[in-house]
Amino acid sequence: MTDFDVVVVGAGRAGTAAAYRLAQENVDVALVDRARQPGMKNVTGGVLYGEVLADLVPEFPEEAPLGRHVVEHNVQMLHDDASIGVSYRDPAIREEPNYTVQLGEFDRWFVRKAEEQGATFVPETTVRGVEQREGHAVVATDRDGGDITCNAVVGADGVNTTVGRTTGIRDPVQPENVGLSVKQVIELDRKTIDERFNLRSGEGTAYIFAGFPEGAPSVGYFIYTFESTISVGAVGNMATLQTYGDQGYDGQGTPLYDLLTRFKELDAVRPLVRGGVAQEYQGILVPEFGYDDLPNRHEGRVCLVGDAAGLVLNKGFTFRGLDFGVESGIRAAEAAMQCRKRGNWNAFGERYDALLGDSYVMDELRQHSRLPSFLENERLYEAYPAVARETLKQTFSSEGDASGLTWKHALTALRRQDVGVRDLLADGWRAFRSV
Ligand SMILES: Cc1cc2nc3c(=O)[nH]c(=O)nc-3n(C[C@H](O)[C@H](O)[C@H](O)COP(=O)(O)OP(=O)(O)OC[C@H]3O[C@@H](n4cnc5c(N)ncnc54)[C@H](O)[C@@H]3O)c2cc1C
């Protein structure tokens, strides 16, 4: 007889979704987290694409502590102090349950919902390791006599997953496969945010920026609006940050917080953050795998979900990790329910993987399998923004030479950046195949 049917390690959204779904079906489930309160140290940008959560908890848009309803997306390419952008606002996306969220409040609410369904939440308990034995699994914790026995374990313990490492399912993350992120929460009053970002009350917008500093691939920035704060942050691939720049940690890399400070001073950004007071500073790692190098995510009675399984997609203009976590947690719960019904828990990990393989999460990752290598192309961050800037300058400037055919200006600019028409066509084709 085990203590629980299933132990879920980590009460982020991935783990809590698994616990919620299991408790809903009367499966005996423990949800263990190292934090005193759920979400205390959890970090995102970010926009929750809420459709999958709305299927699981239909009352979430009315009940959950949410930021703003996202009705607009902006993508800005930077070049020196110039910016070129695309803005998308459409009444159709107002129908979608996509909201900005701060995890401190959100995770607390979500765990309470799982408890209402019957899950047992075990706070302030750090999991040290997981061992698979004949007929059961043991979750070792930092509590005296705190080993928990169960039939299956869901590792939802984030990017550095203790569950994944101690079971040998995953190796420690490598710099190429992880991004470092720093984020500031900046206080601005609600009216200022509405006016500055052209929003009605409760509406929110998301900004993604790339191209700064010139020629640095894999470094991006974001601004998300909340009720009376904005989140401003930077994400950079670890391997890129280690090698890029002439200052930084022991002369080996560029500190990301320094890039974030300089980013906020740019001509395109300063008016958006002006007058704000920094409330919080947060930092975290975020998985950056492509579909083809996703890590293993199961073994026997153990499976990994959310960031622990590397299930994040950075499309360059959106991040998907929050909803991927929820979906993978639900799939883990479904696998556990099937194993319980059949009385065979040994196949839990495999069952989960098969169910996840049929989900939109893997579809999306598969469809974008070429995207990570496409986004490493330095021309995207240096030559093309320069070409676009020069062409637009020739088009809009009132100076004497700002006349003539736009395509001729573009060709001249391409030549100046040492980009041939063949490069342009090849990159265009790669872009098409990546998205
Ligand atoms: C800057 C940034 C911006 C982002 N923006 C977006 C966005 O706009 N949209 C989007 O969809 N995604 C976004 N993401 C990705 C998204 O935030 C993550 O994919 C998601 O939060 C992962 O959720 P999770 O539940 O898997 O893990 P986590 O949220 O990391 O939760 C892990 C939990 O496990 C607990 N834990 C860890 N180790 C142990 C242990 N040993 N014992 C017990 N408990 C443990 C932790 O306390 C935590 O509660 C962003 C990420 C970053 C960093």
C-alpha cells in the first residue's frame, strides 16, 4: 500500500494542472512544492494563452487573479536607436482568453482550486530525489521521515528538474539549451498605462523586441502590461551571452541586466517606461530546445511535464510555455488514470509520452522544428534591420536623395550590408519553412 497513487513534484501550472485533473477523478494525489506559498518564486513574462486552462477550469477568466486581457501584439525590430514594427490589434482576438499573469498570485489561486478538487498540497517541502523500486516509487524530501511512496511520479519541478536528474531521465541543462531571463516589474498608474499604450480599461498589450545590441542573435526583450504595473525583461541564450560582448562576468560575457538597462534607454522604449518605479527584479532560466533535441521525458513510473521536459516554444514573436505546461500536466493525469484502471503503473511514462505525442504541444513544437536554427541567423539581427531602416529612411525622409524607386533603395542597402539576392531568397525560404 503506497501513501498516494501519484505524487506531483512542483506546484507551477504544469504540476497543478496534473493534480487538479487527477483529484477531479478521485485519484489520491499529493502536490509537493518547496515554497511556503505556491508561486512565491515562480517567474514568467508573460501572456497565458488560456484556452486549454479554460477547458480544465471554465470559471478561470472570472475567478483567477489575472493581469489584463491581451488584445494587441507588437513586434519591433531595433537598429541602433531606430525601430521598425508590426502591430496587430483585431476584435477577433478579444474573444480569446489570453491574459497577462503574475505567477505569485496566479499559482496560489490555482493550487487552491486543486485542493478544492481533493488534491493534498504539501508546501515547504523540497524533493531531493526520486527512486523507482519494485512495484512503487519513492519521493525523498528534506523533511525528517519525509519519504513519500506512490505508484507514479510527475516531475513538474521546472527547468533544473531534480526529478529528471535524480532518475537519470535528464542530464543537467547545457548553455545552448537554456535562456537566461531578467525582468523588472515597474509600477505605473492604471490611467497612464491605458493612455500610453492606447488601451481601454482591462485591456492589455504585448511587445517583443529584437536586434539590440546590433548583431547579437538570440537576445530578445519584452514589455507586458498589467493593471498598474508593466513587466520589462530580456531573454538571452546562455551560450550567446557567454561569448558575446566585451564586458561582463569576469570578462567572459555580457551581463543581461546591463543590456536591459541600455534597452530601456532606447528611443523606441524610453517613452513606454518613463516615470515608472521599479518594484521587483526577477531572474530565471527558460528552456530553449528545438523539437529535434528535446530531452527524454519519461522512464517507468516517472514522467516530466512543463519546463522540466523542456516544453517551451519561443517563436520569436510569442512565448508558449505556460499553456504547454498545463496541457502536458493534463496528459500526465490522463496517463495515470489509464494506468490505474488497468492496474499497471509500470507503463505510466510510456503512456504519458504517447498521449503527449498526440497533443497540440508536440504538434506546435514539430511544426516549428526549424525555427531555433533559423533564429540563430545573424543577418536577422544586423543586416536586415539595417536594410529595412535604410530603405524606409529613403522612402520617408524629406532629403533630396529620398526619391526614386523603393526597390532600388533596398537593393543598394542590401549591397551595402554585403547581402546578395541569393542570401535574401534563401533566408526567405528558410523563414517560410520555419513558421
Ligand atoms: C521571462 C520569461 C517570459 C516568459 N513568457 C511567457 C509567455 O509570455 N507565455 C508563455 O506561455 N510562457 C512564457 N514563459 C515560459 C513559462 O513561464 C514557463 O514555461 C512556465 O512558467 C513553466 O511552468 P512549469 O509549471 O513547468 O514550471 P515552474 O513555473 O518553474 O514551476 C516549477 C515548480 O516546482 C517547484 N520546485 C522546483 N524544484 C523543486 C523541488 N526540488 N522540490 C519541490 N518543489 C520544487 C518550484 O517551486 C515551482 O513551484 C516565459 C518564461 C520566462 C522566463
